Amino acid sequence: CISIKHEKHDHTLIKIHGILMILVWLNLTPLTVYIARYGREFFERPSLWFYVHKWGGLLSGLIVVLSIVVAYISLKGLEFELHQTIGVVVLILLMLHILLALFRPAPDTRYRRAWELVHSISALLIFVGSLTDIIDGLYMFKANSVCYVMISLQLVVYGTIFIILENSEHVSGCLKNPCLCFKSCPHIYIYVMSLGGNTSKSSLVKSGLWTVISIGIFVSAVVIIELVLA
């Protein structure tokens, strides 16, 4: 694996590798996934969300390949231990994911639902694998525990936004009884109240987008600073 214990490794290149991966998996990828799921509510042009998702995904793929090339140069070859093995598996899944996207069936064909299911499952596997590799990389650099707390916070925020947007009608009804809503789902209540209590789907989607961007930038900045100083 990529280890700071080996003197032959270029630590600067390893850190560049880590920074690129953090930018992709904690920022760009969540953003493109969010736009794919809820972009129809955000963009006025009906097809704009698709092009943002498409080119964002391709850009993510290019950065991942570049990052792996940087790591390969630093290691002067391949060392198939845990970190690299997970990375290679994620890379293969990502390439298959992009290739599958090129053969997207038309909306009215019988294969469309199956394609959407495979596309979603592969995206989830890629994200889980990449997040696991980031955590493993931070562990190898003996990163401060604040990094793990920040990443956990980011996931909690993403989960909260997802629950709210997938159940926007229920959230609107729940807020009619604020006390009951706060007792049953305090994190959802606090988040919606921080938006001024506006529970319309379009308002929640727009505020959710800026939340995803903001928390991604904040968490990435904390983790990158820790990585650079390691």
C-alpha cells in the first residue's frame, strides 16, 4: 500500500494523489450525484442537469485516473496491498460505470429500468469503495481524528438532505406540529428551520445544493490541511 514508512516513496506526490482523490470523492462526485437526482428541480432548462451530471462524471473519471498515475509514479510500480487493491477495484468499477452510461437505453425501452438500477448500484459501490480508501489513506498518514469526525459529519448532512428531499411532503406535514417534529426528527427539524421553514420542494432542492457544496468544501479543506501537514 502507499505507506509513508518507505523512503523510496515521494511524499509530495502521494499527498497530491490524496488531495485529488479528496476533491473528487468529497466534492465533485456528491455534487454530480445530487444534480442527477434533483437537478430537474434546480435548472430551468430541462436537459441541463443531464449535461452537468455527464461532464461532471467524466471530469471525475479523468481526475481519478490522473491521481492514480501520480501514485504509480511515486511508488515506482504497483504494490497490491489493501489500499491499492481497493483503488484498482474502484477504478475498474468507475470505468465500467462510465462505459455503461454510454449505452443508456431510451426512456421508453424495456431495459431502461434495469439500466437505471445497475447504474445506481454501481455508483453506490464506487462511492463506498472510494470513501473506504480515503479513510485508509488518512489512517496510513496517521491523520488527526478530526478528519474522521468531519467526514462523518458530511455523511450525516448528506443523509439528512436525502431524507428530507425524498420525503418532502411528509416533512411539510410534520412541521405543522413543530414539537412533535422536533422530538421525532430533531436533525431534520433544525435543518429545515435554518432555511426559514420553507418546505417547498424547489426551495429544499436549491438550499440542499448549496449545503452539499458548502459542506464538501469545508470538510475537504480540513482534511487537505491535515494531509499537507502530516
